[in-house]
Amino acid sequence: MRLAFSVAALAVAGMVGAATPAAARTLQRTLVPPSARGTFLEAAIMPLSTAISTQVANQIPTLSTSAGYTYEWNPELEVLERSAKTFGPLFSERAVTLGRNKFNLNASYSWIRFDEFNGRNIDKLRNRAEVAYVPETGKIGFFGPSRTADLDNNGVNEALIGDELNLHLDLETQLWDFSFTYGVLDDLDVNIDIPVLYTYARSSLVERLPDPRCLGVSADCDTLFRSGLGDQAAVVNGVAGSFTVLDPTADRDDKLGIGDIHLRAKYAPLRRPVSMAALLDLSLPTGKKENFQGTGDTRLQTSLVASKDVLDFLEFHAQGGVQFNVNTIDRSQARYAAGFTAQATNALAVTVDFIGRSEFGSQGRIPNTGRLPAVRRIGGVPTLVQPLSEIDGVDEYGNPVNEDQNFKGRPIFVDIKRNDVLDLAVGARFAVGEQGILFLNFLVPLNQDGLRADFIPTLGFEKTF
């Protein structure tokens, strides 16, 4: 038995997608190529697009509330004195407050080009297929995107051939982040962080078909089909064959808007022997999730922060807490960080931080309509474990077609899972003028979970008044 997805509907869906009013366009929709809209492929891509939007918002670096220049009141001299010996971290926190009636302005620019989702290159996503033993028939079956081909052009000799789908996604974000901190008391800071994002998305879909004389569902031809030979001619069972590449369909768009605004407060009552602080962070859903500028959810994070000066030039800091998703508790996550700042000279500090977050649950799910039938190894042999009655029907021509798409196996492209996202932030901070600091930072991934960029550069400036 073979499963034939309705690929012929792709062209019709493409024309419908092209007629969509521009006002209704979103970047989530843009990640579904026009030829995939209204087909089973939309069920495979749209949840991925939704998960990507949440991952983008979570991967956007948020500036620390910790200023480079901090002050505390000296009751004996009745003056404000520098309280920190280093310029401190950039994306993590330290348990030092700004100082009563002090104001800090922080502005930065980050460029992010996302490359991978859960370890798979989003610019080179190829559909999966299953070739498995079917206990009900005792034969090997091909399960995946396919279409009927007329092998002799007279409608007598028809067969299913595999349809290779190559999905290319391009996603970029430019972030301008503005952070304002005010010292209400000696040990209490309040902060507002306002991100402005320019997001760009592009998608394209290329279909590649084997020569109809090469049966994509036979063992030999299927091996040829999955080998990625492109348009190179090949001979299978004595028959010369090649691949036909259909015209690609593509879409692109860009959006400019405000991201999720953060309202934060840091209270640091303990200074010695180790500085301790409590941080409260309320993230408002001001960014449009459908344009990859926010999560669409209200989030509340509580964290405990600790820091300690060692000698006169080295500061260690660490923090840990939970970010609660008020709308969907399963999408809450633990957040943590640890690192150090080394004050190399009076005008230069180097900072290194390990930054991580662990999701409590996945940020979405590919529905059954975007999956393949369930297959697992039994005795070392890939075996179909879903009854054929759940998978195939027969059309008026006797060709197997799917009716319910109640599939329980692997997603057609890539799965969505719970992530542990680990990053390393390395940067430098330079003193500029009086109480001004210029900073440069690179954020690099330490693992492949979630939506990742090869690196994220950040350049910015802060000033304390």
C-alpha cells in the first residue's frame, strides 16, 4: 500500500495565496510558500512558523538592568561613591543597584540571522518519507509525498512516484533595544526595556520529481531518489532516468514594530559578604507574534541574583529564576546565567557569561495532518504500526489516497520539541567620556536546541546621569 498526498492541489493553492490581500499578510504566513497554502504542507509548516515566532522572541537578547557605573551613599562623607569595581555584565545581572536618583540610558543594536531549528538548516529543509514493511500486505510500502505518473502517456500504466519537496526559509531580525533604569532608592532600581525590531522573512518551495520511467516507489528507484543526485542522469534497471525540477514558488515580506516591553525592578538589600538581589521582570505582549516580534503572551519572571568582587579587578555573578507564562503555564521556562567581569584597565572591562533557559514544555506541536504514518523498528526492520484503515482510501481510479491524515509518525519536515537553549556571551566594555560606556558583545550557541543563529553581534552605548 502507498500513501498519495494531494500534491496536485499545490498549484491551485498557489494562485489562491497570491490573491491574498496585502493587509492580511503576516510573516508567519510568509513562511508558508504560496504553492503550499491550502494543502497538507501548510499543516506541516504553519505550526513550525508559530514555534519559530516564539523562539525568535526568546532568542532576542535583553539588556541587563545593571549599569557600568553604579553608586552608593557614603553616610560619613554624605556623598555618592562608586560602588562597583568593574563595568559589569551586558546580558546577565549582578546584585548591584544604580544608586539613589541616578539615571542610566542604554541603547544597542543587534543583528540576528537565524540558521537552524533544532539542528536542521532552515534554508535546506527536505521532506521525509517512510519506506516500511506493511504487516497487513507482507510488502514494502512507500509513505510520503507522492503523485501519480502516467508511465506510457496513455493512462494504462500508472504508478506513484516520490515527490521531493525542498523548503527554503530565510529569517533575519535587526534589533534596536532601549533600556532606561532609575535608582529609586539606594537598593531599589526600576527599569523599562523597549525593543524595536525590523524582521524579514522569505520562503520558497522547490519540487523535484524522478523521471516517470523510474518508479520512485520501487526499492532501486527510491534509493536513487533519496540519494540527492539532482538532475544527473542515472540508469535504474536498465532504464535511463533523470529528475525534473518544477518552477519554485516563493514569498517574502518585512515588518517594523515594537517587541515585547519589559518592566523590571531590582531590590538589593544585602551587600556583604556577598551581594544579593531579587529581580522581578514583567514582559508585556506588545510585540506582534505573527510578525516574529513577540511571544503573544504575558510573562512574569522572578530571579535571585548574587555577585561578589574578588580582588580589585574581578567580579563573579550568577542568577537563576523562573519565567512564568501567564497565558499558557506549560510554556514557562527556567532561566539562569553565570559569569565574570574582569576590569583589565580603568577604561576596559572584559565580560564572559554562560546564559541558559530550559523550557518546561514544547512551544508548539506539528498536527497529525503534517506528519507521516507511524513507523518503528521491529526486529531491526522499519515496520508500519498504524493500520492501513487509518491511512489509505481508494479513489475512483483505484489509486490510494488519504482521507483522515490521522498520522502519528515523524513530521514531514522538522519536529517541535522542548528545548534547553545554552549560549556563551563574550564582550568588552570601553569607558567613553564621563560616565559613558561603549560595548561590543558576541552571543554564540553552545548547543543546537531551538531556533539558532551562528552568532549574534551587539553594539551599543550607555550613559549614567
